[in-house]
Amino acid sequence: MNFLIVLRQVIILLIIMIVGVVAGKKGIIADGASKKLSELLLYVTNPLLVLGSFFFEYSAEKLKNGLFVFLIAICFYFLSILLSSVLFRGFNENVKPIMRFSSVFSNVAFIGLPMMKALYGQDGVFLGSFYIVAFNIFVWTFGYTMYGDAKESGGMKGLLKKALLNPSVIAVYVGIIIFVFRIPVPDVVRSAVAYVGDMTMPLSMLIIGALISTTKVKELVNDFKVYYVAAVRLILMPLLAYGILYLIGVPMTVTSVVVTALSMPVAATTTIFADLFNKDAIFASKAVMLSTILSIITAPLIVGMLR
């Protein structure tokens, strides 16, 4: 059942991505427009998608599961960081940070949350929001220092500030207050938040499609390193997580959310950081694009195993 749901969802993603490719080729989504859409995603639609996931009746069990997801995410980030240091040893220093970053960080916010909503409803988005808190802490600390010098952003204190004041993380803080203190939210506000939050998935795929439109197909598929990164990101990491969580008896609700998050393609932040620190931004873009395309095959197969 999960397989069919994910397959349907990724076909929808593929269609929207193709629309983005066409829009990019026709110049409808130009470079400047793509950047502005990314900002809209980061600062508006994704935070509201997260916020809307907290608009239901308080449950101590749900809150406990959310905190459990957060702790498990932290453990797997440490594990994936360790694995990445071994798996990509010996590669050129211009691409090595990109390969490590790509294997550690998945696109859990822009593609993962909409996928969780389709699979598990609002409960999935609620639990996935706690995963995003861990994602932001690690991406702005370990991820940032992997590429550059922490001193450039005010040291570790400055990086943690960025991580904990990210718009989507702030939405979690606000959502927890509403959820725990049972603050009533008017139906019109709920609907408005839901409408804007639901824009996250189509916007993200239009942006990725527009990025793909700028790359020649031959350049996208002729680099072995990109396939290696994609295999680690899309197959090794989620299967490893599933095996560990299954063996230690983690509840399937929590396991499903964590494995779904880990089965998502390379995070778009990979390209942003590569460009910022003068690494191989073209290679980073190829890693994001190819893993997104390949996830159309891998995500349904991996998430379909979950029961």
C-alpha cells in the first residue's frame, strides 16, 4: 500500500518537475525568479506547512513520539557523518565536502514533509517537523564548517543561532506552544495556513525542474561520483536506518517518518553552500538533480517496505 502511495506521489512530483523544466527552458522561471521562489519556500510556505501540522488536539503520546524522532535524527546524523568520512576518503578536496554533505543531508523539508503528509497525514508532518529541527542544527553547524570556517559566521555560537532561528524551526516553537497549551486557532486561520503550506511541494519541484533545465543531459549522467553519492544517499542511509530501528524495536510510526526522511534526495542546501565557499557548485547541482530524479525509483521501493 505504501509503495503505491509513494509511487503515485513521485509521479506527481515528476510531472511538476517536467513543468519546471519547460518553464526554465522557455525563460518563464529565470535564474532570478528561481532564487525568489526559493526564498518564498524557505521563509513562507515551508514554515506554514510545519506550523499547520500542530493544529490538532494535544496528545502526550504524539509529543513523546516527536521528541523521539528528534533524538533518533540526532543519532543518525552523527552516524552518517562518521560513515561519510570513511566512504569518501581519498576524493579530491574540491568535491569531497560536497560528497560528504550530500550523503548526510536529505531534502527532508521541501520534498520530505509533503511526502510525509501524503503518506501519514498531519501526524507525519508533525513528527517530520522534529526531524527538521535536528536537520537545521546539523546543517548550520557540521554542514557549514565542513565547507568553510566557523569563525566567518561568529563561531559555533553564531552558527547555532542561525540553526535555532531558522524560519521552519521558529514555526516548530510556535506550533509546540499552540499544541501544548491548547490555544484555539480559528478555522479561517487554519485554512489560510494550510493553503499556503500546501504550496511547498509544487514550488520545490518547479524550482528543481528549472535548475535541471540549465544542465545538459549528457553532463548530468556522465559522472560516476554523482551515482556513488546518490547510492549512499538514496539506498544505503535509509536501509541502514530501517535495519537498526527494526532490530531495536522502535515503533513503526517513528521508524516510518525517519526512514522516509532519509530516503529523500540530496538537500538543495548542498548547491548553496558549494557556491558560497567556491567549491564545485556544478558537481553539487548534479548531485541534487540526479538524486532527485533517481528518488522517483528508489523512494517508492524503500518506503514501500515499511509496514
